[in-house]
Amino acid sequence: MDTTRHKEIEIEALKVLDDYEIADPVVNVAKIAEGQNVKIKEIEMPEGYGNVAGFYDKNTKAIYVEKKDPPQRKLFSIAHELGHLILQHQNATVLFRITREDAAYPLQEKEANSFAAHLLMPEFMLRKYMQKYNLTKADYGTMAKIFGVPVSSMLHQLERLK
Ligand SMILES: [Zn+2]
């Protein structure tokens, strides 16, 4: 994904946060889903779908996430699926648990992950909370708790912060 596309996705995510007047963590993805007329359902993934963390079903207008996943993972899965929806991806609706960064990993998956990261951990919010609690990038564990996201996602997002 090039820098321009990355920037476009960031702007899309910021627009959503602005539309729903969300300025603080944990980002209320349920409110966004509701505004998009999409239901969130927690289910146990069927046999053979063990590596699926979430998917969006156009017919039922619902995002399905794995019930047994930790809340941080569910939050990311929902934000990822909202990314597909808001970025108007046509085919990629299934989020696989293993997120590979290799070239074979579909572009739309990278875009949805980028959207999720910017939606759940936008730069302005990161800076606001680092300042509020006097934290640095080294406090990614604490930041992950505040934002309700997986530690690895927070680490990655803070590393990108200039
Ligand atoms: Zn996906």
C-alpha cells in the first residue's frame, strides 16, 4: 500500500470518528456499527473456521466475531470489518486470524487493518492520552489497556508515531 492510500484511509477513519463524535478510547465501535445499520453478533465459529476471527455478512447486515476471543481481539475484528464496509470492499469480508505481512496478503486486508488501526488508535488520541497520563512510546502496554486493543497493535501504531 502506498503512502497516498495510507493517508486516504487515515482520513476516512478520522471522518468516521468525527461523524460519531468519538474523541476518547475505548473507541465505541458498537455506536459506529449501529449508525451504519449493522448488527454485531458474537458466535462460535463453525467447525473448520477455527482461524476466522470475524466476517461481515451482507445479507444479514451483521458483523460476526468469535465469542471466545479476548475483548481486545473482538474490538479489532469489528473495526477491521467496519473497514471493509466503509472502504466499500466488495469481496474481502472474512478476517483470518493469522495476519501475514507478505506480498501475497490481499491488499484489501491490509487496507482494512490500516483502517482499524487508525480508527481505534488515531494519532490525535494517542498524543492526547500520552500527555494526559505522562506516558511515552515505551508504555505501549499501558496504552494498549487504555485503548482496549491488542498490545501488538498498540506497539505497531506507536512505532509509526513521529
Ligand atoms: Zn478482512
